[in-house]
Amino acid sequence: MAGLSTDELQVIRDGLGAGRKPRVQFTDAAGQMAGQIGQVIQLGDPAESDEWVVVRFGRDELPFSPADLRVAPRGAVAKKVAPAPVVEEKPAGPAFVLDQPTPASATGAAGNGSQPAAKPAVGEEAASVPAPRKAVGRSAKPKPPPGLTVTLAYGEGEWTVAASQGSKALAKPYVIRPAEALRMVSLIDVPGVQEAVEHILSAERAGAEEQAARLRAELAEVEARLAELGETL
């Protein structure tokens, strides 16, 4: 059975972003987990591992490959996994021993020249029972920590910083000064990023200088008007 498609993974990603935990069902590729129902709680980085879809089932949270999963159909109920049959070993049967012949019968046997029947080896008639096979299950893998994301953004004349870990918001966007934004960008060496920030700051500086010049002109005009009024008095 085919696993999760690219479109289905995008729907799951959108659901996680909206705070939901999409339900999935394990395919036959998951081995003994096939038919079980779980909830996707996180999508990792496909470039780091083939198993990057973190699923919660019961008390476990483990990563799986998209091929191990499919979108759970409506009304799907988790299929119970039948326990591995336990085969009890039968104890070895008692040794098969012929009754000892009486003296008379022994004499008759000797006179007839017949040999006593050979005794079977101890345990020879015990049935050969194979050892029970151990159930093969998926080994538990350590849960990878969710990724940490710090976002520096600019909009409507303000710089903001926000942080999140996985789908959990650690810090809501809060306003910082332009100088702090430029200092943060200077700590990373990414071509084009620092130039873009400096361009934004230059545009803001030019706008502030233009506004200051306009206010100074208005102030000079008001002062000249006050001087004229003072002379008339």
C-alpha cells in the first residue's frame, strides 16, 4: 500500500501549523504496526533522515518514513495486533522399557534362540518441538528534539523578533530598535542579508531626515510669525 504523497504531507504540515494533530494509519511497510492509528505531532527534515514524520501512538512518539504511513480513513479503528503464539515445550516422555521376562520365559526365549528386543533410547519417542519464535517489532528510536526557529522581520516601519520550537511559540513578535536589528544581522555572514537591512535603514534614515527638515522649516515659519507679532505690540 502506497505511503503518504507530497500533497498529503502538505495537508498534514498545514494542519500542524493550525494546531491540529492529523490522524494517520500504519501501512504494511511498518511491519507489526500495520493497521494501527496514530497522530502526527511533528514533521522533521527529510534531508537529515528517511524517517522524519514523528507519530504519537499510545505513550510512544517515534519517527517514521512517509512510506510507513497513510491518511487514516474516516471512522478507522486501530487494528489489534494478535500476540505471538506461545508454544509450550512438551516434557520428554518416559523411557519405554519392556517388562523383564520371568525365568521361565527367559529360558524359553533362550531355547528358541531369539534375542530380546532392543530398548529404545531414553527420550527417543518425545516429539521434537521447535522453540517459539520471538515477535519481531520495531526497535524504539530516540525522539529527536524539535527545531528552534528565531525570526527577525521588518514591516510597517518596525523591526520585530519572534522565536518558536516546532509548532510551539516560545516568544511572540516584539519590537526592537533598528540598531539592534543591524547588530543581529552582523553576527551572521549571509550574502545579501546585511545589504538588504542596511538599505532599509538608509531609507528610514532618509525619511526621518526629510521629516526633520520639514519640521524645522515649519518651526522657523512659526518663530518668524511670532517675531512679527512681537513688533506690532
